[in-house]
Amino acid sequence: MKLNTNKIISELKRLGWSKYKLAKVMGIANQTVYKILNSDGTGYTFRTVEKFAGALDVDAKDLIL
């Protein structure tokens, strides 16, 4: 599954959040968020997509390419 990292970054800007704050809200290490958002977005499970969607309060399908 391919994660739409550009959409996540766009949502972070809309909320005025840093990647660090997103990591805290998601309950994961900030290095993990940086790694995911700096990747090509491939190879992630739906559970990962759901975690991002829940933290950003968006529909999970909007974060999938």
C-alpha cells in the first residue's frame, strides 16, 4: 500500500503541527514519522494509514495513493 506523504504534510501545515507533534499524537517515535514522510510511501500497512488518519482527523482513504 502506498501512503500519500504529500497529503500528510499538507494536513500538518493546515493544522500548524510539526512532525514531532504528529509523532506525539500518534504515540510513536518522531524518527519513525520523519522516516515515513521522507520515504516514497510504499510498503505500509493499513494500520499505519489508520494511525496517521486518526491523528490528523481525516479519512484513511484520503491518505492512500
